[in-house]
Amino acid sequence: MLHQGEILTLERHFQYHIQHAVPVEIYLGNVHVDIGILTAADESFAELQGTLYNRSRYTFISRPGY
């Protein structure tokens, strides 16, 4: 499990957050884009509330307790 503020990088990080409904915050560079629960992820994209985000372009930050 990642702690608050840690970056999701591995497939198992994304799967853990999906399985346990742990919120993530999404950034594009230093700009906050979205926050919520991931619903799906593969090696290229992550889905948050119906929107696909490219995993190589965006940064995903763990936000347990949000």
C-alpha cells in the first residue's frame, strides 16, 4: 500500500487502488486535473470517473482518506 502523497508507478499500485477504492489525485505537470476513485487501468491508461488518462503523461498520487 502507498501512503498519502506517494506516486503510483507500478501496475500493482493501480490495481490496489482500484480494488480497495483508494482515491487518487491526478496532475499534469504541476497542475491539478482531477481527484477520485479509479475504475480501471492497464499499462497505458487509467480510468477515473469515465475519463481516460494516459499513464505516461499524467502523474497519479495516492490520497487515502480523501
